[in-house]
Amino acid sequence: MEILTQATEWLNRDASLALSGAVIALTLCTIVLYKSLTPQRDSSEPPLIPYTIPWLGSGISFSRDFDNFMQWVRRVMPADTPYTLYAGGRTIYLITSPRLYAKMIRISKTVSFDLLELDIFKRVFEMPREDLDAYSVGMHGMPPPTGMSQEQADELALAPQFARQYKDNWSNQSEGLSELTQRFSEEWWKRLDTLVSTSEATISFRKVMEHHFFWSATTVHFGTHFQDIVPDAGELFWEFEEGFLKLFQDVPKWMLRPALRAREKLIDGVERWLVQASKHVPAMPEDKLWDEWWGGRVGWERTRALSARGLSPRANAVHQFGFLWGLNGNTLAVVSWTLINILRDPQLLAKLQKEVETAISVTPKLTIDWPALMKLPLLTSVYQESIRLAVSNMTTRVITADTELDGYILKKGRMMVAPSRSLHLSPVFEHPSHPATEFWAERFIAEDADKPKMLNSWKPFAGGTTYCPGRFIAAAEIYSAIGILIVMFDVKLEESQGEIQHSPGRSGTGGVRPDRDGLLVLKRR
């Protein structure tokens, strides 16, 4: 019996020791795991935005509700300074003030936009490795291939070639811009005329914007045969766009099957189009600005440059799909919100109809005074205000060498991000009667408006090293689309499915799509 008692005491004592050891081991493992999931931060880096969950950091709050996240950041962090943000295992430097943004875009030697583009093609579009290597030759921040000097690699860089094409064909007052915008407006006018065959029609808002506007713009850039080859591109576009940011954030693929299916169908369709276009028009004449198979000259020149570099047909299709996404992702959202903002205010609609009629006539044929249209003050203010509230892009640079900014050191290999929403809601846009969070049609033309400061904080679109190369053509498409519509028709918006709002969780992708459909009542004037 004594032996049994001693054994029991030993087991109890040992169990207590074992339990204590297990608790200590678990604690140590937790600490080690936490440290392994927490990126190392130098004291010279910008102040860290607090977070609770290792690895995830502030990622969920940042992407789910950016406006609320930034309101909280402004309460708990010092003002007008860069911040360090942890999100999904990454360290990001966050730029949220106009002053720091101006400094950011002046840094050129130690930051790269090209590396971000390469990362998008890798993560979002899954371009093959050998094609990525060929495409990246001469990219800023990339070492030259073995056996090639930096000077030789720089001469082969594709980005300067593309930039020249944008400048020649899309810059303000260029012949290419005039050709493409005129073709867009005529295509849009014809589609609207067909939609309303009688004196009045009620049509889905999304059908008008996300199908007819989409195809009016896409036909201009990809030719008239693209819709025959990829007839469901408009619908697939939005299925893919829903998953774009999550693909870049490395969300598990099983959670993104609809977006991945849409992506593959679109890439396959673009590849078929490239085959047919190359077959019918092997070379676009040098003096031609537009072709029924290739669309605008920029698309043809990009295809030729990528093929000459040795990219596979699949990679060429991936690149052209990225081109399609870039051309439509922002513009569609902005034109949709511009129209919504106008139609919610009948008095504003009446003022704009009167103003636009000085530049656009739709009978007996479409005529547009383009210089006059692009200078209309009220329409311009509405456009600028709609962009301010509808665009949520992330101007992003990859840091290629340790860089000083405002007394802090930004470490090589990390990203510097300036969200346009934080700039667009900055105090410069506040007005005693019209808060920065609300749409006000006359914000940019009010007598007391500090327009230079406003424009310094106003960042339309994204997608370039400093400015969006397609900003002029995007603006012309939006001005003419809105102008033609409200001159042709008296328009009423019925928000039949509830008040249309911004789609949740879309911050950072560009233009924020309206979250639901409505009805457009179009009555010929």
C-alpha cells in the first residue's frame, strides 16, 4: 500500500511538472512563432501602425474599409509623416499626405514602378517565368542578364518604347487621340440610338454602362472584330476584376475560382484575336492610326514589340489582356459614378444639359466641338469631383536601394504606397457646407476654392511611372459619353434595388464599381 501511495504522489508531482513544462514550451513556441511572423523593423524606419494579429497585421482593416481605417490612423498616429504598415507578411510604407506624395514621385533613382508591373504579371496573370525574364530586360531595378551590360539592357527596355507610343498616340492634341475619341463617340452615339428605338425606354444601368460603354471603348482599342471573337468579354471582365486585388495578395486560389475562370477565358479569347488579327493584317501601315482588326495603333505596336522580344503567344495575350483591364477598369467606374452623381440632382442635370449643348449636337448627325467640350467648367468640376470620390488607386513603388524620406529610411525591397483615397479626403477639400466625404458638383469651381492645392491632392487614375498615360483619352471618353447621353435624352435614374453605393472591399484597385444595378429611363429630347 505504501508503494502505491508513493507511486501516486510521484505521478501527481510529475504530471504537474509536465503540465508546467508544456505551458512554458507552448509560451516559448508562441513567442518564437510570433517573432518569425513579425518582420524585423529598424528604428530608423517610419513609425509602425499598431496591429494585433501576427502576419496579417493591418491587412484586413486596410483592404476591407479603407476610409474607416485611415480615420483611425489619423487619430492614433502622428500627422503628415510616412508610416510603416504590416499586411499579409509584407512591410509597406504608407504615404498619406499631399506633401509627402510630392516628395515620393520626385524620387527616381532608388524606386521602381516597373518592378510592380512585373509583380502584377507574375501574381495576377501568372505569366510564364521565361516570358517574365524576357519582358523584364532593361527594367528599372532589374540587373542585366548574364553577359549583357547595363547599357545594353537599357537599350532593350520595353517601357520607353511603350511610353513613346503613348506620347505619339494618346497625348493631348495628338492625331491619335483625335482619331480614337471621335471613333468612340460615334460608336457610343450609334449604340444609344439603337437602344431607344421609340421615344422612351427603360434599361438596366449596368447594361448601358458595363456592356455598351465597355464595347464602345473596347472596339476603339481592339478593333471591330474583337467582340465577334470574345463576345462575353464584358461580363468576364467584371468577374475577373472582382478578384484582382485578392490575386495580388496571394489569397488561396480555391477561394478565387470564378475570377480565375474568367481570367483564363479572357486570355484564351485575346490569344484567338491576336491570331486572327495577325492573319488578316500582318503589319499595320505606318501612316494608319486605326485598323478594324487591331484597333488603335498603340495595341499593334505593343504586340509587335513583345513578339520581337521573343515573348510567347500566350504571354503576348496576357499582356494585351492587362492592357484591356487597364483601359476599362478605371474609366467604367468613373463614368458610372459621374452619371449617378448627375442624375441624383435634377437641377444639376438641367444645368449640364444647357452647358453641354454649346459643344455637342446629336441631330441630324453627331458633331462635337472637342476643345469647347473639354473646357466646360461645370462638367469639368463634376468630372473632377466624381474622380475624387470614385477612384481608389494605390500609387506604388518598389524600393531598389535604401532611401531617405522626411528623415526616415525606407528599406530596399519593400514597397512605398500612396492611396489616392487618403489624398482625396485631405483637409484641402473640406468646405463648411460640403464635407469632403460628400459629392459637391461645384467644389472645383467655387469662388473660395483653392484650386492649385486641390489639384495637387487630386490623383486621377493610375498606371504610369508618374501619371496615367491614358488620362487624356479616358477623360475624352467620359466627357463625350456623358455629354452625348444627356443631350440625346432626358434621363432619370431609378435606384430600384436600393441606394447605389461603392462596392465594399474595392479600395486599391482603381475606380470603385457601383455595388448594384438600377434602371435608366431614357426619353428622347
